[in-house]
Amino acid sequence: MHVRRRLFLSGGIAFAALAAMPRALLAAAWPDKAFSLTAAGEAMKDLLGTDQTIASDKIMLKVPEIAENGAVVPVTISTSLENVESISIVVKKNPRPLAATFEILPGTLPDIASRIKMGETSDVMAVVKTDHGIYSTAKQVKVTIGGCGG
Amino acid sequence: MASNIKIKAKLSGDIADIKSLMIHPMETGARKDPDTGELVPMHHITQLTFTNNDKPVMVANFSTAVSKNPYFSFKFGGANAGDKLKVSWVDNLGRTDELETVLK
């Protein structure tokens, strides 16, 4: 009898810990559909409502010209465009082109850097959503050894 | 529990420059285990969230195409020494990790 009660109590504590998880983790939905789509245009339509972007020279996209290791390709994106809401990285030739998307919350600068996997030589596109339009710029990254596994 | 997240936070004026590195296999689900020949199941961070004094400042949504042991850096304004910066992530298997630090 005592053993069963102890087991029940520990289950209750675990549940309480889960319920107390920070709200930020549950707040903005992870765009699972956009991440699963296999065509860049479709992924952008799902995430941003359109695959049409305005080419902009106000987006600074830094990627290597040649990535020897496709598993770790550094990407840095910043922009002087105003009222940026999100920055997304789209790798046209990846099996699933939308690699990542970042919510630029109020007070946060439109300036991010990360590292992505590329399966083969491809254009890498930085897509910047603002309150007055969706802008983009792209650069080709040559990949000698693909990094998507398999 | 020890965190597998490392943060470097630099304050210049009221701009906080945050560099983060987290340990995570970021498996795509397409890689074969070289020993067994079986596909290694997809296991990747889905969402990474930063708050400063409990105010969300960044939400990063990752696919499997973010590199293993993700590196992520960003900047936000309105930051002050003494601010409590918290980073947390969740992955597709429901695992989580978090770290708190104070801006100097």
C-alpha cells in the first residue's frame, strides 16, 4: 500500500513540473508544415503567405563561396531594412529547403548567425519579412561534400 | 541538472550581443548508423527561445538542416547590466534544456 502511494506521488510531481514549463516554450508554434515541404516556393508560401519576394541590396548575407563540409555551413544575415518581423534561411536544393526561421521580436536587431547543413551546391536565400514587404537576397554556396547524411 | 548550453553575452551600451552553443545531435533521420546499417531516427531541436527579464527577445525555429551542436548568435536592444537572460530549447522528442545567465 505504501509503495503504491509513493509511486503515485512521484507521478504527480512530474506532471506538475510539466505544467509549470515556461510559457515561452509553448508560445509561438513551430512551423512544422513549412519545414516539411520539399519545394522552396511551397515552403515560403506556407510560412510567409507568398513565394514572391522583393530583391533587396539592404540585406547582408554572408556565406562561404565554397563549403568543404556541407554539414557545417556558416550563415550570417543582417539588414538595414526597418520593422523586421522575421528572417528565414532557404536552401533551394536541400531536400527540405526551409532550414530555419527566426522571429525578430520588438527591440531585437535583425542580425543573426547560425550554421546549416547543405546537401549539394545551391543558392542560399535570406528572406526578410518586414511590416512593409518581404525581401530577399541569395548567394550560391558550392558544396564539395554534402552534409545531409544518408 | 547541468545544462548543455553555453552562452557568451557582451553588453555594448544597451545592445546585448549573444552567442550560444548547444550540444545536440541534430539527426536528420536520413543518416545510417555505420555499425547497424539502420537509419538513425530524427532527433533535433525544434525551438530555441531567449527571454530577457522574462520578456521574449528571440524565437529561433530550427529544422533538421541546422548543423549538429547548433551555434546561434543574435543581438537585442534595451539591455542592462544585471538583466536575467534565459535560454531554453525543446526538441522533437520533447526533451528540453535551459540556462540562465546575468548580463554584465
